[in-house]
Amino acid sequence: MKRSKRNIEESVYQSRRSRLLKQLRGEAALLVSAPQHTRSRDQLFDYHQNSDLFYLTGFSEPECALLLVGGTRGPRSVLFLRDRDLNDEQWHGERLGIKRARRRFAVDEVRDIQQFPAAFSEMLTNARALHYLPGVNPAFDLHVHNLFASQVGPRLQYPNILKDVRLILSQMRFVKDRGEIQSLRHAADITARAFSMFFPLIKQVASERHGAALLESFFYKLGAHGLAFPSIVAAGKNATTLHHSPQLQPLWKRELVLIDAGASFRGYSGDITRTVPVSGKFSPPQADVYDVVWAALQAAIAKARPQSSLDEIHEAAVKQLTKGLIDLGILRGSLAENIETGSYRRFYMHRTSHWLGLDTHDIAPVTYNGSGGTTLLLPSSMRPLISGVALTIEPGLYFDAKDSKVPARYRGIGIRIEEDVLIVPGGCDVLSSGLPSSRAEIESLMS
Ligand SMILES: [Mn+2]
């Protein structure tokens, strides 16, 4: 098959597959599509492809699987997918089908997904281990289960070891390549611009849900491919619930509204949070809290550079937030004492960062090659940052409306500010910088 017929993107996916195959060293990997989920009766939820499979193929149809076998007779890559079915397509949309898939994908073989159960075990006979992630799709779990389930004793045939496919894929997906960085940058930029189009209109917003729909309309107007996650629009004290889903509640003029939303572009996520006064002007207590969170954001961004870590970023945010809580008279005692006891957690109960990529809460590896060739097992929050990784920085403070330990003027205030950053040599690039975050800039944007 001539390469010229394929688009440039396919060569990126092809090279990812061959990098994975190289690491399999005689073993096999199975990546499967996400299942479709029923909403009710014959209605389905929006379909979202399994990110690992998408990373290796760019394919977003359901009912497909990628089998990579690094066998003794040379590596093989096989993509199983649904063939065309004009009757089904009449109702549910066009399928790529086998013939066109053979032109599009630079895999060794394209086969009908209906042949999968029979072909699967037969193709694995020379692979010592199968790299797979159970729980993505129960239909495929059953095939893997049947392969391994034996009443008699240890399997005589290969494969007889099951490995977590994420050990390799999390390594591969961690550092973003040029195309991924472009997509992340564009997703963050669309999100930032949509927020700035939305804010001046906030006084016309009838409810949290209307606000979410209006903001999302700007995502699509600016070319978003979808939403990175369900938008959070939280009016007033609803903002103290971290992942509040938008309701029919109106945005009251004297209150704040917290908006945490993101456009996706080519599967990559934007994820921005701003908390703004519906009236356009922060009240003095709202301003006090806002400035503390904003200072924490700046301190945390200053730590986003190679060799730092998510823990270091988090510690910088915690230090500023705790200092602010003491200054506001909410916490008593010394800074060190309050950090030590974790008293701030009552008002800041989440971490400062998560990785960003194909998944909004992106995957990160747990192993790390330390000095002297040693392999360290580290939670990703301790892992030294390197150029090309993307993450969010999102400090916040949340005061429960009924918390009698908090001065009355702060009760019911929830504020979070979130930026998307890319680690670059010497520091970071704030991908969401198209949208201002300081109190004065927010107020001027809203007028
Ligand atoms: Mn986030």
C-alpha cells in the first residue's frame, strides 16, 4: 500500500504503534474501544473513545480493537473494526468500514470485528504475555478472561501472563509531541477566548445551565471539537461543591459564579476555571478571598519548571493559601503549625494540579529512571517535571455556608482559579494566558 494515500497524521499513529511494538519484545498488547453506554431505553450517551486506543489510531468509532503482537515471526499489527452496514448507517451515521480502513491505517491487517473472538487467541500463540487493561470494555474482558480461565492448572500455551498495558502507554502519553502540544495549545486558547466572550454577557444569564450552554456555544463557534468534560457552573454557595453540575438556579447579582470548563480539540483538553462576580464588581469579602487564591496561583506557577514536581507546586500553593487564611483571621497560629497539622484542608481539600492531555485528568507513569540507572517507583506527584508535560494549576478556597468557625462574611464563598501550563526549558508556558485572571482584569473584562 502506498504511503502517499494516507494523511500525515497516520504516520504519527503508525510511529506510536511501532514504538509500542518495540517495547513489547515478543509480547502482545490489546487495546479496545470504549463501550457505548445506554442513557435510557434506546438512547445512548455521547460516545467517547478509549484514550489509549485513540492515541494509537486516532480512530473514534465504537466496537474496534487493536492487537499488536511482537511475535517471533516479526511484529504484527491488526485492527479489528465494524464493516459497513448501510441499514445501520442510515440510523447511526457512516462507518469507515474495512475497505477504507485498509487505505487509512498503516497496519499489517484490517479485519472484521466479528472475527475477533476466533482470531484473538489464535494470533497470540507465540506471545509470552498479554498487555491489557481490564475494565475498559466488559465485552473484551470476557474474551481475555476466557483465554486465561482454565480449570486444570497453569496454561500450557502462551500467553500465560497478563500485564497492565498502562505501564507502557502512560510513559508514551506523558511527554507530548509537537502535534499534541499544538492541539493542547489550541484547546486552551479556544477555552480562554470563549470565557472572555462569555463574561460580558453574564448579567443576561438565566441560570447555571443557561450559562453552561452559552459558554459552550462559544467553544463551538471558535472551532472546538467537543467538551473536555461536563462544564461546572456554580452560583454562590454552590461553588463550595467542587464538581457542582449546573442546575436551574439563577446567578444572583451579589454573588460569585465559579466556572470550570474546557473545550477539546482533536481529543486534547482545555481546562480553565475562573470565579467572577455576577455584578461585575467583587464585594470586599469576595475580593479578600480572591486575592489570596490569586497569590497562591502565582506562587504555584512560579514553581512550574523542569525538575520541580506537582508536590512542589502544591506546597507553594498551600503555603500562600494558609498564609492568607491566617491573615483573614480564619486560621490561628503560625504558618508552619497550620501547614504541619493540615488545618487548611478544611478550606482547600483538593490537590493543586493534574496532568492534562487526551484525558482531562491525564495518565502519568509510576516508574522513573533515577540516577545510576536505578528504576524508582514514584507517585506521579513526586516525579521530576520535564519539558513537554502539560498540567493544570488550580488553587482554591471553599467556605461552607454553615461553617460557624468562619467569619460570617466569608461563609458560602467558593473560589478557584485554574490555568493550563506546558513545561518548557527553564520554566512553563501558560497555555490559558489568553484569559486574564487578576481581580482588576476580571472586573474590567466584565464591564
Ligand atoms: Mn482541572
